[in-house]
Amino acid sequence: MSPTPASAGRRAGSLGDSAIRLRPELSPELPDDGDQFDLEERNALRRVAGLSTELADVTEVEYRQLRLERVVLVGVWTEGSAEDADNSLAELAALAETAGSEVLEGLMQRRDRPDPATYIGSGKAAELREVVLASGADTVICDGELSPAQLTALEKVVKVKVIDRTALILDIFAQHAHTREGRAQVSLAQMEYMLPRLRGWGESMSRQAGGAGGGAGGGVGTRGPGETKIETDRRRIRERMSKLRREIKGMKQARDTKRSQRKRNAVPSVAIAGYTNAGKSSLLNRLTGAGVLVENALFATLDPTTRRTEAADGREYTLSDTVGFVRHLPHQLVEAFRSTLEEVADADLLVHVVDGSHPDPIAQVNAVRAVLADVDAAKVPELIVVNKADAASPEALLQLRQALPGAVVVSAHTGQGLDELRATIEERLPRPALELHVRLPYDQGGLVSRVHAEGEVLSSRHTEDGTELHVRVHPGLAAVLQPYAGTAQHA
């Protein structure tokens, strides 16, 4: 039989015919039984092209001077299209690169659901072992969260370290957290993930030491079953987690105090959120000159940055850069970073940044909205901003405009659309509740400045007795202005 297009085009050293069928339509000899998995596809590992991590850009090479590990990626495709599966594995490759690893191979298996024992099944695990040996890899990264039993079983077969997507993201967060709060949040998330996955090897982890360890030493009444080494480790981790939770709670109070101070001053807040590497920090720098770190890497920003800026009418408002989201963001991280993500939930406006050049931006939008719902931020007014317009095709931008009505298309790199974005943000900011006509004496210049900063000046006129202002202000400032005011009315 002549080779099928799939087998004819396979790369050297593939896993055999079962590993190379990329699409059901490439197997014409198999019958079409309707909307179900192709039997051969279901049980096959296939190579995914285009995952080489050879870096040409000098800045990227400098960013990853240290190659931590040589890895093989493996995923299980259970639903969606083949393109969705490829995008997921490509994102895993980008995460692995950001962690400092070198990706050697990417393998995808078609299954109804992951194998409960080894994630990919015993036969495919043996084939994965052959790929690891052939490529010289020292780590396997799975595109999903594996149970402790799956990790142990797969490691026994492939005989190298196995980690899952959750552990990889936690590792990246640990590398990029710089503030005390960020490090505490990441440490707590890592320990929550690690606790059920502690494993023991031999007597070093299972030994018991009651009293003096069961020997002579302690005497009668001092010997007993004691704790195993792994039990001791678990107890110490729980104690450390309790301490971290107390520390994070204290940091949350400080953050709440700052936020309540802004509320008392009626300073509107705008939170910038979105998928990781969508260009949120670049946008913050463009809008405020914040000068925060910008890198072409996933999760470059973990520690939130808040900057004050000024609207065209003089009103002040804050812009906050937040941690990027990702599909299947580990729930440990969502819980650990909840106090930070409350910046988004308490915002007056959410600027949702979308990467217009990504192959599947709508999936990213849905992933971000899912995380926002987890932190009770789904009700915050949302402004979609499609970034990286300079790198996206006109057809892709047209499709996004149709799929996301009201979106503002910008490029933080070139400055395209930023004026429109500023105007839209200012238009969407909440307006002060009370409308006043006041005449402020010329010796009250400080109060005039405060009105411009905290309120909305509808008109102003200089007279012999002072400055006449028609303003909208919040109730606190209205009380200060009352001695100089006419009749106040609700706007």
C-alpha cells in the first residue's frame, strides 16, 4: 500500500505510523462513522511541528542565559479541533521556554480522556520513554494537571523527572516574584500544590524516631512509634503555610487601607487585566510613563503596579497593572493571589487587553473572563482593548471587531489608537454625583486645584470676587465647597 500523506511526510525518528496521523481526513481508508474519535487517532501520539526553541533575537538569548533543562512536551487532546490542541501545546512550549528550558520534542495523543494511571496510557508511556532516550531529554512536561499517582506512575516508566502544567506555571511565578507579598503568595501556592505530592524513597523518608529512635538512649517511656520522615515534612509544610497565610492577611490589610484612601478621595480606579504577554505593562507605560518591566515573556509581571494619571478635563484616576492570566490557571495561584486580584474586583473600569496577533484570541478572552468570575470581578464594567495591531493581519483585526463590539484597537509598540483609548477610558470613568455652582476667592487656589483633581469642571469664569466654577464633585468635596456654593443638586 502506498504511504498516506501523513506517513509520507513524517519526520525521521517518529514513533511509527500510530504517531503520525495529524488529521482524520488524512486517513481515507478509515470509514467515517460520524461525530466520534477516529480509533487510530484516539490511541496515537503524534509529533507537533514548530516547537523548536532555537532563539535568534539577542534580547531573548540574554533573557535565558541559563538553560535549566532539556524537555519533551506531551499533551492529551480530548476535545476541540486539532488547531486548538496545537495552540495549547505551543503555549506549553512558551511556558517551558520562559522557565529557562529547551524544548526538544512535542507529542500529542488523541484520547476520550486522560488515562487515570499514566495520563497517556502504559503503551504510549513506553513509546515516550524511547523519545526521551533518543532526544537526551531530562524532563517530561505534561499539558495538564496530573494527580500524584499519575506523576509517580509516569516517572517510573520514563525514568526522568515528570512535571505538569501547574508545576511549570508555579516555577515561573517563583522566578518572577520580587516583592515580599508576591514571594509569599507564590510560596503558599507552591506548598499547597506540593503537600499532597510528597513522596518517600526508602528508609530515609519512612524511618521512625520515637524518643531516641528506638535504641538504648532515651530509656523506658521515651520510645514510641514517632513520626515518619514524610509525616514530619508534611507537618512543617502545614506550619509554614499557616505562617504565610497570616503574613498575606497582614499585607492585604495594608492594600485595603490604600484602596479605601483612594475611595475616600473619590479617585476613580482603572484595572488593566488580560492574558499573559498581551502587552498590559507596555500599555501602562504608554498611558502613564510608569516605566514598569516589559519583556517578551510569559508572566513577566507578577507584582501589581498602580500609577496616577490625569484626564483631559483635569480629573485624576489610577491605572493598575495586574498579573496576567492563562488557560487553566492553577487554582492554588488564584487563591494565593486573591488579595492582589481584588484590585480588579474593586475597580471602576476594567481594561481587558487582548493580543490581536495571537492565533486564537477569543479563547484567551474566555479564559480571562473565567478567572475574573472566580475573583468576583465579572460585574466590573469592561472595555476590550485589542493590542499588537501592528503585528496582526487586517483580516484578523476585522474578525475581532465583529466578535468584540466596542473594542478599541491599539498598538502599544507604535502608539496607534492610544488617543482614542485615552478618550474612551475617560468617557467610561464614573462621574461625580453632585453638581454645584461655586465662587471661590482667589486666596483659595489650593481648593481650585483640588476641584480640578477630584471633580469634573464643566465651566469656569474669573470675576472680580474670585473664580466661578460649575462642577460635579463627590459628596466629601461637596461638603468642603458648600460655604462657597449656590444650590447643590444631584447630577
